[in-house]
Amino acid sequence: MTAAEAVRHLKYSAWASRRLVDAMKQISAEDARRDVGISHRSIFDTLQHIYFADLIWFWRTGDPTVKPHAFDDKLTDAELEQEWSAIQQRWIDWAASLSDTDLDRVVDYKSLKGDPFKNTVREIVMHVVNHATIHRGQVMGMLRQMGVAPPPTDLIFFYREPS
């Protein structure tokens, strides 16, 4: 992966996640928070989980002054949309400042359980994008259960969008 590819994949992840936040607006707040027994219980909670993970990984990798939310914090719809959009843009801007060799930097961090780990920036960026993709797929299934046709979020649809 090059730095340019890291930026492109982070832009994709932000694009796809925004599409699902917009799709969630087609259902009531109650339905968005209904426990359907998938992933992190509900559409809203699963999207919030992706955001919190994006934030925590940025704190670990891009800016240690960022204050992550706790996974049990509860945001409003507006907070989720605004804060997530902001951290996605920070990921993109940060990645745009990297060189290809910066992707080899090793990040020392602790898991939420306190276990120490080390991964390269390259691995973390790919994890952030992949993690979001997995959970977006779950949200798409939940939206279908609510009678909403989810928007296409496959990578190929992002590639087809005009830049």
C-alpha cells in the first residue's frame, strides 16, 4: 500500500459510512436503536461502534491528543454524524501528509483490555477500513430487516463515482 492508496481507502470508508448514516435517517430513531440481535444490537449502536473504533485508532495512530469516547457512551444522531465526519476527515488529511515510508512506522499501543501490541501504520489503516466494512455489511442487513433498501457501498461503486 502506498500513502496515496491509504488516502483513497480512507476516503472510501468515509463515503460508505456516510451513505449508511444517511440511510438510517429513513427510519425512526426508535427503529434505528431497536435490538435486532446482530453485531452491536442495533443499526445506531453498530454505526456508533464503527465511529468509536475509527476514533480510538486515530488516537493511537495519528493524534494522541484526541480524546476517544468510551464504548458505552451514547451519542445523539447529530453527534454521531458530525463527530464521525470530522474524524474521518482527520484520518484523510493525516494520511495525505504521509510518505510511503511513513506507512512502515510501528505503532505501540494497548488494547482496551490493556494488552500491548505493535502494528505498522499500513496494517492499522487497512484494519480501520476493513473493520468498518464488516460492520457496514451488518448494518445493511439490519436496514433490510427494517424495510429500507440500503445504498450500494461496495468499493467498486466508490471507484465509479466521479472524483
